[in-house]
Amino acid sequence: MLNRPDDYQKAIDFHGHCCPGLTIGYLAAKAALEHLKVERAEDEELVAIVESDGCGIDAIQVLLGCTIGKGNLIYKDHGKQAYTIGNRKTGQAVRVVMTGDMVPLTPEQEAIKTAVFSGQATPEQEEAWQKLQSERTERLLSATPAQQFKVQDVELKLPSEAKIFKSVICEYCGEKVMEARARLKNGKIACLACTEEYTRGW
Ligand SMILES: [Zn+2]
Ligand SMILES: [Zn+2]
């Protein structure tokens, strides 16, 4: 595809490459903007709750202006291609879930993928993988949103407003840490990086 929409190209530039995962995030973001009838967030009026950390999240950040730094991108490790986008101004929110099936890879294609991801691919395998990825991407771009996403109004449940916490000094590494994240280790203040997690496995 030669004539890519500007916003799609921006997402590709930010992410570093064009791939099916990024494209799913791009299409989900477009579906959410359309459903909410809003534009990209200049400030923090939009908030995105994402349930996986794959390539698609980079498109969400570019298209919606929801980023970790601004505090309006919330990541939940659910392993789902689901994106809840809320508008803080109106309280309206939409959940966009990928429902369409990617065409499964054939055993030969799986073998190519494994070779590519292990860094052992031959130039021919690299080329075959790139071609396959762009075919899968084109297929996604040519389907309608209704064919690949479930788009539903949902109630916007946001975590409490960001608070300002005092900083304390970790007595082990000497670095400043937010009080709410500090621990005690042998009776001394410790940051999480200096604390070994105590766990009994549950
Ligand atoms: Zn990618
Ligand atoms: Zn420390």
C-alpha cells in the first residue's frame, strides 16, 4: 500500500515498523475516536485502558495522545486485545475488543516465524516473513471495523486522581523514592529495586 493515511504513517514511524499488531491498535483507536466522536487528546481528556502490551499500544499512544508520561494510558496485563477509551469531559467510554480472527499461520509459516524471531532466518526466510506480514496487514486494513471489533459503550471507571507523594531516600542505594512505593528492609527504608520480594507463592 503506497498511500497510507498520515496518522497511520505516524504510528509506523513511532513504532519503527509496520506490522499486523500495530495495525490492530490503529484500527481500534480509529473505531474508538469515531464512536466517541472526539479527536486526539492534546492534554488528558482521553484516557486509554489497554489490556495487552503488544505492538498495537504504540498506535493507541500516537492516535489517541494517551501516554504513560501523561498518566492517561493505563496498562492491565490481561493478555487481551481490548482497549477501553474514555472521555473525561463527557464521562463517555467505549470498549473495543478484537474479535476477528487473524488467519492462522500454516506450519511452514510458523517455521519461518520461529526462524525470524530466533535470529536464525536465512535472507529468503526474512523476505518471506516480511511479505507475509504485509499481506496480513493489508487484510486487516481492508476489513470493516464491524468485521474485526466489538465496540460497546461502557461505564468509565477510573483510578483515583494522581496524588503527589513525599519522597524519601532509600537507605540502600541512596536514591529518592516516592513514599508510597518505599518498603522497610531490616528496619531501614528501601526502594523496590533494593527489596527482594517475599513470596509464599500466592
Ligand atoms: Zn510491531
Ligand atoms: Zn534502593
